[in-house]
Amino acid sequence: MRTVKGFTLVELMVVMAIIASLLTLALPRYFHSVDRSREAVLRQDLHIMRDAIDKYYADRGRYPQTLDELAEKRYLRRVPPDPITGSSATWVTVPPPQGEWREGVYDVRSGAPGDSLDGGAYEDW
């Protein structure tokens, strides 16, 4: 008699069930970590752009008219894309507070809809 080497259908099903169980535990953690990393990049990008706006104001005595002007004058290499929306066109620029005669970009915020993992809205960062 000849014996055929291999796995039975039951053995294969048990292995597939174990792999599926492990994936149900790992995938939610993976996607949560991806969201956390996007939020960390967003915080860093906002910090860098706000610092560039402050340096621009200190050097020139006025605020930049657009975010692209920061890149043109080499205060930024380029306007970074919003990591939540994936586009550099979704940044929301904030003008100087009322009572100031200055014009331009005083602050920048994310234009991403929705809330962050900590419960606050992205637009409030």
C-alpha cells in the first residue's frame, strides 16, 4: 500500500481558524496605530508651519499672504499635505485677530472633518 503525505481537510480548517482568530486581534490594533501616527504627523506639521509663520513675521514684519508664500520664501521646503485628508489644499488659514491692522496668515488649522482619537475635533488643533 502507498501512503499519501499531506494534510487532511480538518487539519487545514483548524489552522485557518487559528489564523483568523489571531487576525481579529491584530488588525484593530494595527489600524488604531495608523490613526495615531497620522495624528502625530498632523501635530508636528502644525507646529512646524506655525513656527515658520512666526519666523516669517519676525523677519519681515508682516504675515505671509498664503501658505505657499512660506515655501516660496524658503521658510518651508513645501507646504506639507494634511495627513488626515492627504491634500495640502485643505489647510484652513486663520487671519490675525480683530483689532490688528495686519493681514495674512496668522495661524493654520487642519481642514479634516471628524474627531481625533482623544475626542477633540481636528479643526480645533
